Amino acid sequence: MNQNRSCILAFCLPVLIGTFAFAQQPAPAAPAKQMTAEEANEADIQLMRQDIRSERKKIVAASLPLTESEATKFWPVYDRYIAETIKVNDVRFALIKEYAANYKNMTDAQAGSFIRRWLTLDQENTQLRLKYIPEFEKVISPTKTAMFCQIDRRLAMLIELQLASQVPIVQP
């Protein structure tokens, strides 16, 4: 059984990474007004982020063995956790957009601000995980909570690695 979950996880992780790295979205159907290239790109990114969340949830569902009773209690907590994670990631996305506009000509002050804000977001993600451990332990066992935390962290690290590989290094 554990081997099956590992196989599912091994199959789904590349799908998640592929979705993140190469997601192509269909053009919106007959928009009321013509979108600018920036608006279209923003819409594509938001759809890609939704796809990632959906794939992430599927991987958690396939990897975390829950009884029906546990699942009924777990998923609402998970959804609240993800909603708060989205807020942190919205700030991260805005920071990446700001960085993309400035990385070639970044001043020392901008570089220092960028890295401090990026690391603050890492801390916020960690604090969010710590906040939710007791919430998850109310609905599933501490062992299953630990398992969920490992799965969630691995997925987050894979997404972070993919993102980092797409973000150019600051130019001196």
C-alpha cells in the first residue's frame, strides 16, 4: 500500500512540475474588451496557479491515507490552509513581478529589499505551517499530520525549485 502511494507520488510530481513550468491555457472565449498582452499573461498565470493547486490537492489525496471520517474533517482544514497559503503566494508573485521588471538594473537598495522580503515570505510560510499543525492534529492523528506536512513541504519545495530555476540571477 505504501509502495502504491510512492508510485502515485512519483507519477504526480512530474505532472505538477510540468503544469507549473509549461502550462498553456486556452485563449479566453470572446472577451468583452480586448486584453492587453500583460492582462492576458496575468490571466494565464492565474489559471496556471489554479491548475497547480488542483494538482497539489490530487497528490495530497493520493498520498495521504485518510478514512472517510478523517477526510470529511481534513479537507475543510486543508482548504483553509491553502487559502492562507495563497495570500502569502500572492505577495510572492507580486514580488517576482517587481523583480522581473528590475533585475537587470537593480540597485543595491533594491537587491537588499528584494532578498529580505523574499526571506520574510519564507518565514511566513513556515509560520503558517506551524499554525496549522494543531488544526490538522484535531482532525487526523499526529502521525498523519506529520505525513501531510512532509508531503506538503516536498510539493512546496518542488514548486519553489521550479520557480527559482525560472527567475534570473541579479546582475551586478
